[in-house]
Amino acid sequence: MTNPIQGNGPAAALHEIHDCLALALDATESRHPLPQPIREARSYMRAALRQTRNLMNGGAA
């Protein structure tokens, strides 16, 4: 994923966090049933990704 925001400011950091969360979700995706700790971790990643997207769109966390 390419960060569309150049620099080291808050917007660039949010895009970097978004990309890392999305990659982590992709890396843990499986067609087989996942153990409870992995399902729980993915749930936390999805929540963090939603909050990050909200902040990127100008909303509050």
C-alpha cells in the first residue's frame, strides 16, 4: 500500500497506521477456523481500523 500523504505529520501517521492494520488483518486471514485469541486480536484490529478511518475522514475517535 502506498501512503498518499507525504511527510511526517499526523495525517501521514494515520495513513501509516491504517496501512499496518489492514496488512495485519490480511496476514491473519484464514479459511480455517481461527483460535479464540486470534479472532479476538482481529476484532481489536478491525475496531482500530474503523477508528483510524474515522479520524482520517475528519471525525473524532
